[in-house]
Amino acid sequence: MLEYVKTILQKVSFDKELFEKELKKSLKFLGLDEITQLKSWCYEKFSGMYLRVLNRVFSKSQAA
């Protein structure tokens, strides 16, 4: 499931609102360990474009 989420996020990364929507949705389906991995991956890949979105979404998740 984690790899699927990564694929989706990469495909929607052109649109900030869509990216945030998909990121929030993905947190509902992943376990804590997967969320931690996703968080690291997202900051590595998207912090240049969407740092505020990442901070906002991951500050509300259980694995923050």
C-alpha cells in the first residue's frame, strides 16, 4: 500500500490542493510504521515544493 501511495503522490504533485487531499487520504489507510516511512519520503521528495503542506498534514497525524 505504501508504494501505491507514493505513486499517487508523485502523479498528483503538480497540484498543491490535490497533493494535500491525497496525502491526507493516504494517512487513513496506512499503519503507524508506514506513515513514518511516508513522512520521511515526502520530506525528502517534496519539501522544496510543499513544505507547509507536509508540516500541516503530518503535524495532525499520529506519527508526527
